[in-house]
Amino acid sequence: MQKQRIAIIGAGPSGLAALRAFESAERAGAEVPEIVCYEKQDDWGGQWNYSWRTGIDQYGEPVHSSMYRNLWSNAPKEALEFAEYTFDEHFGRPVSSYPPREVLWDYIDGRLRSSKAKDKVKFATAARWVQHHEDTDTFTVTVEDLKTRTTSSSEFDRVIVATGHFAYPNVPTFEGIETFPGSIEHAHDFRGAEKFADQRVLMIGSSYSAEDIGVQAYKMGARSVTLSYRTKAIGHDWPQGMEELPLVERFEGNKVHFVNGQVREFDAVVMCTGYIHNYPFLPSDLAIDSPNNVYPSGLYRGVVWQENPNLYYLGAQDQWFTFNMFDAQAWYVRDLILDRAELPSAGDRAAHIQTWVKRFHDLSTEAEEVRFQADYIRDLIDNSDYPMFDLDAVVEIFLAWVRDKKENVLTYRDKQHRSVMTGTMSARHHTPWIRELDDSLQRYLSQ
Amino acid sequence: MQKQRIAIIGAGPSGLAALRAFESAERAGAEVPEIVCYEKQDDWGGQWNYSWRTGIDQYGEPVHSSMYRNLWSNAPKEALEFAEYTFDEHFGRPVSSYPPREVLWDYIDGRLRSSKAKDKVKFATAARWVQHHEDTDTFTVTVEDLKTRTTSSSEFDRVIVATGHFAYPNVPTFEGIETFPGSIEHAHDFRGAEKFADQRVLMIGSSYSAEDIGVQAYKMGARSVTLSYRTKAIGHDWPQGMEELPLVERFEGNKVHFVNGQVREFDAVVMCTGYIHNYPFLPSDLAIDSPNNVYPSGLYRGVVWQENPNLYYLGAQDQWFTFNMFDAQAWYVRDLILDRAELPSAGDRAAHIQTWVKRFHDLSTEAEEVRFQADYIRDLIDNSDYPMFDLDAVVEIFLAWVRDKKENVLTYRDKQHRSVMTGTMSARHHTPWIRELDDSLQRYLSQ
Ligand SMILES: Cc1cc2nc3c(=O)[nH]c(=O)nc-3n(C[C@H](O)[C@H](O)[C@H](O)COP(=O)(O)OP(=O)(O)OC[C@H]3O[C@@H](n4cnc5c(N)ncnc54)[C@H](O)[C@@H]3O)c2cc1C
Ligand SMILES: Cc1cc2nc3c(=O)[nH]c(=O)nc-3n(C[C@H](O)[C@H](O)[C@H](O)COP(=O)(O)OP(=O)(O)OC[C@H]3O[C@@H](n4cnc5c(N)ncnc54)[C@H](O)[C@@H]3O)c2cc1C
Ligand SMILES: NC(=O)c1ccc[n+]([C@@H]2O[C@H](COP(=O)([O-])OP(=O)(O)OC[C@H]3O[C@@H](n4cnc5c(N)ncnc54)[C@H](OP(=O)(O)O)[C@@H]3O)[C@@H](O)[C@H]2O)c1
Ligand SMILES: NC(=O)c1ccc[n+]([C@@H]2O[C@H](COP(=O)([O-])OP(=O)(O)OC[C@H]3O[C@@H](n4cnc5c(N)ncnc54)[C@H](OP(=O)(O)O)[C@@H]3O)[C@@H](O)[C@H]2O)c1
């Protein structure tokens, strides 16, 4: 029999988890399918692969990463740690709980650096179109080699979509915005807050991006930082110079009217209004169409496309858990592909989905949502040989983090947490976050 | 026999020229094929359909238009006038030679506003993938309805690509740019120079965008405007506060080192470095791969894809002539499709291409390039019933424009020119361009 052929689209943390999952089975002596991973960027790491570029990249592709200079992990690294490649193993000594982007890229990269995984990745290659054939139950994946501008098509038995969902900005419009004279950018295109020094800056949104870019602007000396919420204020005890107002009603020149009647003048606006699921390379019957939430519909166990179970998604959920959740998903998908785990019938899958959708709809607090995602991961790990870890302890880390942030959004990144994988207590970074202006790996590791 | 089916991709000035060409044949009693035009924006007009958005639009698509607030035609309207729908016919009275964007959009729209052309256009619909079938010599065009997020495929006998080639920015990189603390944007994402008031702004590039965005920044009160050229300085007698320097060598913080050793500090950079041909919906054997020039290779008569003569391009050239050139192309392509014009054999087409490529390579001055493009258009009109117009007179208009700009880049838009279509002398705009801050149609038509 011919070897199965598997396409992985995307080599961010999720796509790399898939590569690692197969590699780990192969190391243990299993016969694994032929794997081709397509990655449109020149290197792997997904969001963690920083680029100063915005909008469209050097190949004419939408720039993928939304990260920026001076971005540090916004949750403790102890919550995202791989269960089978720890921070201790990577760095050889304790490091702090909130590393900057480059350090986390190094950790992701480190797990696969010395493996043969890189040979399976076709870099600077964008998926253009995926077609499923009813008769053969196979997929044709058409890609473009962006360096030679050559398109080509290959046949696969299964396709794993791991292209992320924080790359295509959701950008609402507001009356009068077309003549706002200042700068307008979405968080996706934000690359650093130095330019906001002495400016009056408006963030629209009330989630992670609004919070962190707001604080970045504060850190870099903005004259004022205003956050505008649609549903609910973040509600921190903001430092002097930062405030929260309800939703923008309209723009009028450089003035912004808020729905509560207040008016402010601004020099710059950052739309921190989240992202959309977008899969321009997929026919609509294979593409997720969902808001950003912890249980997007159409996916059995959050990974198997119900309408076509040879198509998988990794990392499609909103994310409390990240790297270790992607691992749990990847290991389970690998085991389905290797026939180690059994795929239930369509009816049983639908019933399973229904049970979880009901639980999902009943969630009302953040704490419930974290526990829901922990349970979801537990269910995945129970069905593969990914090392089980103390998910309840990680839930407690998340809840401590939420409290730390509430206490002081400027200092929560100075806190320390203990690894549930190794028991190691994190180090203290040499410099308080609010005063640290160098986010390089070199500076981070200097003592 | 079944009616032929024609897909037009894009409803900018070129796609609209194609719609108009078929409509005009139909009005004259001809039997015309079934036409479907796919346009990813919500309205037609292409570049002239302004959006405040940058990067990625509300549907997750790359924003198409590179135009900005206070963009006025940069060449006399007498050089772009349609030969069969004049400015006199549209406005009913003389208007000035350099209208702002909204006014030209109105002119383009006006020609088709009251026709049935709009019924043939599927708006908010992006071409996703085009496949040619050798056996049937037909094309499958797969599109996505961006509002419903539904993909679908249809069969066509011919495909006209009219998606423009000033929409995907060419963005070079420079040493140290990733830590430049100011704002960096490509001209494609520039939307207005008000935000540059009192800033030190660097334009990289020495063509139309660098010139006009530089002057916009000057007009809006930039502290200084520096233009950096790679090949050749524009060489105008710049007003105080504007200067030209050779190419950027590297960035160092907010300092920029130029290859001649000079160093300047900047608050903002605009990359005016042009655009790339990019057709992410086409297999590489159907896609133009060319720098921006007046004779991109692979196209017979600049419109017929030599390797597959049922595929056509409109507006693929660098543009001295615009709207009337697109018309000349569209009429000729229409006549090929209607079998009114005969398509030469592949060998004869290759020979024709060779002759023009040779002429093209021998061009050395701007004046020669304009004449080359005039001759090119003449050759097209000679092969269709598009009204011939005095191309030599238009060449003179272009040459006068080049002189006017050289004389004073701040006042050339106040000059008047005479229509070669109607003989009408343009009006004088009520306000000198450098003092005009309102670019609306309403203000333009006010007396
Ligand atoms: C601003 C920001 C900050 C974040 N900060 C944190 C944090 O502090 N901690 C944390 O745990 N998580 C953070 N995240 C969450 C982040 O999404 C995950 O950490 C992780 O990167 C998701 O991995 P992924 O592989 O699923 O997707 P991505 O990382 O998005 O990777 C997807 C990959 O697919 C590729 N791709 C896309 N389209 C194509 C195509 N057509 N063809 C080929 N390749 C394609 C992309 O180039 C990319 O490499 C952050 C996210 C954002 C947006
Ligand atoms: C900044 C700027 C200023 C300019 N100023 C002038 C000027 O002053 N005078 C002048 O004569 N010319 C000017 N031009 C030149 C301009 O290119 C032409 O005037 C004209 O707009 C070209 O028409 P087009 O139809 O070929 O392309 P475009 O106007 O670019 O239209 C292409 C259309 O295709 C659509 N499209 C693209 N991809 C897809 C897809 N996958 N599926 C469906 N639809 C798609 C786009 O949405 C767009 O509507 C300017 C260009 C730029 C960039
Ligand atoms: N490491 C870091 O420091 C860092 C920094 C930034 C982001 N991130 C990560 O990036 C990911 C995305 O976070 P995100 O904050 O960009 O997106 P998000 O969590 O999806 O939040 C989107 C926000 O936009 C608001 N919004 C959406 N549409 C709106 C509209 N029309 N008008 C007004 N507000 C609107 C939402 O408000 P409603 O509540 O009303 O829906 C919500 O506040 C997360 O994984 C996050 O952890 C990390
Ligand atoms: N109506 C208006 O006011 C207006 C305004 C702007 C633009 N436009 C139109 O927009 C279209 C595009 O014009 P454009 O100026 O954007 O593009 P363009 O005419 O193609 O010019 C590209 C410029 O970028 C430079 N460049 C390219 N790569 C570079 C690199 N690596 N380093 C430095 N410089 C580099 C080129 O320099 P070299 O000479 O060295 O190659 C050239 O100066 C034209 O049709 C124009 O008429 C109109």
C-alpha cells in the first residue's frame, strides 16, 4: 500500500506541534505518513516570527504576525509550557514567568531545531486553493512558491489546517472616520509605541490588545491613553493618564464623540477589535465560519471537521491555553491518522459536539471558561500518549494571573510562578517590566 | 450554439471599459456573450474607489486602493479623457484640468451609471482561483461571495483579467529598519498627510508617489520632507523644507544614513517604492511576472496572453495614458471575442511581440516612452471601432505637463489644457491647488 500523504498548512506553534507529534511517533518506531508542511513565511514560529512589515509582505501576501516590539508574554509561561519539552530543558536554568517574544520563539524553535522536521517544511510557500474530490476522497492542494512565483498542485489524503486566526483583523467602521486626520491602524499593524510619545491615543476594544497596547503607549510616554469598550470595561485601576470610556459614537475631525456624550481629541487610533477566521484557500464547505470563541462550531473534539473528517484544524479556539493545548490537539489528530485512535461515527461525533456546545453555552465567568478549556484538553490527552499534566494547577495559575493584572497592570509581569511540569520556581527578571526597554533574547538571558 | 461566457475580473476603469465595450456593441445590435464581472469591493471604480481602510479590509481581503484624501489627478484630465464619453458630456460645462479623485470617480461612474452594466457585476466577490482545462479549452473560475462567505465555481470560455497592478506594494528592506521607532508605511497605506504636521518625513522613491506624497506633506505643514532616490533624483527646484538625497543605506534608531554619508533624523517614513504585479488567483502559467513597465512580456498587443489567447489582460502596462488606453484595449479584446478582429497565429503574434519589445528596449527618454504608448494605442484603435483621437496632441499635453511640473511642482495643477476630443479649454479651478484643502465633488463644482 502507498504511504498516506498529509498536508500541514502553517508552521506556527500548531503546525509545529503536528510535526513534533509525528516525529515523536517515528522516534518510537512507528511508520508515519509522508508529510509536507507549507508555510508562507520564510521561517517558522507563526505569530512569534516578528516582522516590521505591515499590511502586505515582500511577496504580496498579507503579513501574518500581529506581534510588536516589546511584546512580552501576557500570561505566565508556566501556563503554556510543553509537557514534553520544558523550559528547564530548553534554557538549563530557571527563567522568569513572562518572557518576551524572541525568547518564546527560541523555545518553540528549540524543540525542533535539531530534528529533521525542517526538511518537511516548504517555506515561502502559500496555500492557494484546496479542493476535495468526492470520488477518491483525496485533496488537491495548490500552492505558490513565493520566491519563484511558481504554482503547483499535489494530492493528499488528509489536510491539517494550522494557519492561526489572529492574522486577519476585524475592523469596524464609525461615522466620520474617513476624515479623521490622525493615524489609524489596527492592532495587527501596530509595531511599537515609541511613535505615540506625547500623543493622545485611542484604543478601541477592551481585550488583550487594547490592554497591552494601551500600556505600551503609557510606557513609551503617550500624553494620554483612552480605551473605548463596546460591552464591558476592563475595569483596571488604571495609572494616571489612562482611562476607559464606552464605545465611540462618531468621529468629527480629530474629535471623537463617545456614546455617553463625552468628547475627546486624539492624534492616533489603534483598533484593538480582534480578528476574523479567514481561510481564503478553502472552499466554504471546508472553512470555519465562527466568531473567536473557545468552541467554534463544526469541529469534533475541536479539531476534526465534522463534514469531512479527513480535514483537521489545530489552534482554532480562542486561547487561554496555547502551546500545550496545540500539542494535545496535534497528538490526538496524529493518532487518528495513525489509526491508533478511533473516529466515532458521524452521529456519535455530532452527539459529542452537542454535549460540549451545551457546556460552552452555559459558561458565564472567566474562571468557568478556563476550566472548560482545561477539561477540553484533558479529554484530548486521555485519547493519546501526550504526557498528562496537572491541568487544575494550570487553571490556578491563570486565575492568579487574572488577579495579578487586576491588582496592577503595570507590575503583573514581574510576578513569579511555579512550573507544573518540573516544579521549578521561575526566576525574577533583572529589571521590572515597566522599566525594561530591551526585549532581546540576549538581554533577557544576561544576568 | 450556446452563448459564449466571459468572466471579467475587476471593475476598475479597465473592467468598466470592457463592460462598456460590450454594451456599445449590444446597443448597436450585436449579439454579445454572457458576461459576469467579479469585483471584490462593494462598488466599482477600482483605485478611484477611496477607502480609509489600510492593509486588510472588512472581508479579510487586501485593501485595493492606494488613493488618499486630497489626491488630485497628477496629469491633465485631457490626457485620459474617453473618446466616446467626454468631460463636456458628463459635466455639461468646462471643468479644470486636474480634478480631485471623487470627481474622476464620478466621471468613470457616469459613463455606465444609467446602463445595465451594473447588473453584470457581482460586487463583494473575490476571484479565488482560475483553472484552465486543456481538454475543453475552458476556464473554471472559483470566487468567494465575501458577504455570505460562500465559494462557488463557474465555467467560462474566456477570462479578462482587469485587477490592476498598483495594489500590492513593493516594500524593500533596509538594515536596522526593524527598530526604527517612528511610523513606517508604504504609499499604498498612506491616507492623508495631516498627521505629518511638524514632523520630519522621509519618502523613499523618486516617482509619482514620492513626488505627490512629499508635496502633500509639505502642504500639510511637515517640518521637513526628504526624498530618497535609488537611480535618479526627480530634480525639481523644491520649495524650502524639501530636499532630495540618494538612497538610504541603513537605519539606526531614528537616524537614517544615506549612501553619500549624510545622516538625518526622522519621525516617519513613507515607502514610495512602487508596486508588484500579483495575481494570487492565477496559476503561474497564466500570470504576468514583470516589473512595472510599458511593455510587460507575454502579452500580444499588450492584452492577449500569448500562451493562452483566451486569457486577456487590460491595463497591465505602466501608464502615461490611462482611461482611453484601457478603452482602446477593451474594444480590441471585445472584437477578438466577437470574431470581428482576427487573432494571428502564435508565430505571427510572437513576431509582433518581438518588434514591439525591440522598440521598447530602445526607448531612452520620457518623451520617447509617451510616443511609444501613443503608437501602441493607435495600433489598437486601428483594429477596432473605438473613435480614433489625436494621439499626437495628447503626447504634447503630456510633454507640457512634464515641463509644468519641472517649473513648479506646487502650481502645475493650476494650469489649463484643451480637450483633444471636444476642443474645449478647461476651466480655472476657483482656488490654487496648494491652498485647496477640500477635495470633494461638491466643493469642486461650486463656483
Ligand atoms: C498579538 C498577539 C500576541 C499573542 N501573545 C501571546 C502570548 O503572550 N502567549 C501565548 O501563549 N499566546 C499568545 N498569542 C496567541 C498565539 O495565537 C499563539 O501563541 C500561537 O501563535 C498560535 O499558533 P498557531 O500555529 O495556531 O497560529 P499562528 O501562530 O498564527 O501560525 C500560523 C502560521 O500559518 C501560516 N500561514 C497562514 N496562512 C497560510 C497559507 N495560506 N499558506 C501557508 N502558510 C500560511 C502563517 O504564516 C503562520 O506561520 C498571541 C497572539 C497575538 C495575535
Ligand atoms: C495612488 C494612485 C494614484 C493614481 N492617480 C492617477 C491619476 O491621477 N490619473 C490617472 O489617470 N491614473 C492614476 N492612477 C492610475 C490608475 O491605476 C488608473 O487610473 C486606473 O485606476 C487603473 O484601472 P484598472 O481597472 O486597470 O485597475 P484598478 O483601478 O486597480 O482596478 C482593479 C479592480 O480589480 C479589483 N480586484 C482586484 N483583485 C480582485 C479579485 N481577486 N477579485 C475581484 N476583484 C478584484 C479591485 O477591487 C479593483 O476594483 C493612479 C494610481 C494610483 C495607485
Ligand atoms: N502577549 C501580549 O501582550 C498580547 C497582546 C495583545 C494580544 N495578545 C493575544 O492576541 C489575541 C487576540 O487578542 P485581541 O485583544 O486582539 O482580540 P480579542 O481578544 O478577540 O478581543 C477583541 C476585542 O475587540 C472588541 N470589538 C470587536 N468588535 C468591535 C466593535 N465593532 N466595536 C468595538 N469593539 C469591538 C471586543 O469587544 P466585545 O467584548 O464587545 O466583543 C473585544 O474587546 C489573544 O490571544 C491575546 O492573548 C497578546
Ligand atoms: N494622482 C496622483 O497624484 C498620484 C500620486 C501617486 C501615484 N500616482 C500613480 O500611481 C502609480 C504608481 O506610482 P508610484 O510612484 O507609486 O510607483 P512607480 O512609478 O512604479 O515608482 C516606483 C519608485 O520606487 C522606486 N523603488 C523601487 N524599488 C526601490 C528600492 N528597493 N529602493 C529604493 N527605491 C525603489 C523606483 O526607483 P527606481 O527609479 O530606482 O526604479 C521608483 O522611483 C502611477 O500610475 C502614478 O501615476 C498618482
